[in-house]
Amino acid sequence: MNTPLKNCLQKIRPVIKEIQAYHVADASGLIKLDAMENPYSLPADLKVELQARISMAEINRYPDPSASALREKLRQVMRVPEDKALVLGNGSDELIQMLAMAVADKDVCLMSFDPGFVMYKMIADFVGIKYVGVPLSENFSLDMERTCQAIKQYQPAIIFIAYPNNPSANCYNEKDIEEIILMAPGMVVLDEAYHPFAQTSFMSRLTEFDNLLVMRTVSKMGLAGLRLGLLCGHSDIINEIDKIRLPYNINVLTQISAEFVLDNIDVLDTQAKLIREERELLLEKMKAISGLQVFSSQANFILFRVLDKKANDVFESIKQSGVLIKNMRADVGLLKNCLRVTVGTPSENLAFVDALVKAIVND
Ligand code: PMP
């Protein structure tokens, strides 16, 4: 017999029922190197000033619906070309969702590259459009033959290119990206979430291509808790995307905090520099450990493959030692037996390397 509950569940689309919810691991009591966060907090004097600003927030009122002051600040800090527009999202995840909703229709396809950022496919599923993930080459570069063929075949409404890519941490060849932008039948979104660590960007090239959009986030810069992303591009496109944005999507505390921290951007720039330097040290240390294949990185994380042991066992052993990293959970394919670690503070990285050596050599 059908109960009211069963009836409700029957109404949920099968594609949603099949989705595995985005998993966020419990990091209580562990050194957290799983989510590409900046490990540094704000200096004490800035924290005090931020607190004072936040205490003046009018939380009984709705926020500025278009967060115009914050948008202008982001425009300056991120060097968005003058004639380009920008729209803000509650994290860049929300911007991906807005983009997908804007094109969602029968026979529409959203394209990206595999292995890549999982939310592109998840959001395509949420809004009910086809996702095509073009496999990367063995060394995680773009396979241009396959890419061109897939673009011709599927005519994607949007192509997402994470630059650098997550989880492989590399930037693709600039000429290959140009070729994709030129041949794409729709929008190409350069997702520059890890820009502070790559220091290469397509932002200034927005003026060359009307179908190019550049997406950034403040999450990896040190403000993951604020949930704020931005999408920049031709005003005709951005105006359409903006219609989908829910009113007041950037809350008042985020607007105040982000504006304040962006006025002190040198603090975050210094932290990003420290992270880039630590990344090089960590890469060196990891490469010296036998039994690992360590991939180069232009981001704030490092992908590595365990060669002679099971990645699951190594992951668990590292966790037992008190460090949480990310298990890519792949038995086959390009991520086979791979783990991913976020670059932390010098002492966190030391703890990770010790735990890794213990897992690989001693266990
Ligand atoms: N793009 C990429 C490539 C990412 O790796 C992530 C987060 N891991 C995001 C976007 C989402 O970032 P946000 O916190 O702004 O939603």
C-alpha cells in the first residue's frame, strides 16, 4: 500500500535518488588537510576590527540585494576589465548552479573534463541536463583530439574548465584553452578557484572572447566560511545569469566581512605566498619518499598516487596519526590509488609527512 511518505518519495526524480550526497568528512580532532582551505586566520588586530564592523551590521534588515559596494571592491581586487560585468554567488558552487539553470532544457549538455571538480556533474544532474566529462590524458593534460570531437558531437551549452584543475592541481595549456574557446558553440567558464596559487589567469583576456566567463572564489584565499564567488564576463550574458540569482543571496555578514578583508588584501596575498612556498617544500619532501607518484601542483593541494600499497590503507593510517586528507576512492582510471592533500602550515605539513612516511614505510 502506498503511504503518504511513499507517494512523496515517488515524486522525487530518479536521477536525484541515485546521487550520492556531497560528502564532507568529520574533521573533529584532526589536522584538516582535506578541503583546500587556507590554514591561516586573520591577524589579531584585524579580527578585532572585523568584530567591531560586524557588531554594527543591521541583521534585522535584508542585505543590499546586489551587494554593489562589494561587487565594486571585487572588481578592483580581481582586476576585472572595466567593460565587463560581474555577478556574485553564495560560493562559486551557486554560480555553477545559476549557469546550469540558465541553459537547462531538453537535449542541452554541460561539458567538462574528468577527473575534474565533481560539482559540475552533480549540478547538471540537479537541473536535469546531460553531463559529458571528456577524459584527460594520462598526465592530466587536455586530450585535444577527444575534446574537439566531443564538442562537435555534443554541442555543449557550457564548458567548464577548472584552471588549475581539481583534483590534479595542474593548469592546462593556454593554447589548448584558446582553441576550445574559439570552437565552443556556447559559453566557456574558466573556473579560477585556485588563482592565488597559480598566478596565471584568463581574466584580462575576457576582452578578447565574448563567450568566455571567468569564475573566482574567495574560499581558497582564506574566506571559505563567507561563501562568496564571482562570475565575470560580457554584460549581456551576466545580466541573464543575474535574473536567476535569488534576491539577497549574499548575506549582510558576508558583505561586511568580505569588504573589510578585501581592504586588507595584502594580508591574504602574503598568506598565499607562504602557501606557495610551503607547497614547494612539501612537494620536495613527498617526492623523496619512495613508493609514491607525486604530481606537480599549481594549486594549494597535491595529488599523489600510492604505488605499492592500497591508498585506502594509507589514508586510514594517516588519519589514525591525526591528519585528515582526501581519499579519491578510485580503483581504476586516472585517479587510481590516488590521495589528495591540502598544503597547510609548516607544522601541519610536517605532521602530514611524518604520518605519510609511517603509513608507507613502517605500517
Ligand atoms: N571550483 C573548483 C575547481 C573547486 O575545487 C571548488 C571547491 N572545492 C569550487 C569551485 C567551489 O568553491 P566555492 O567554495 O566558491 O563554492
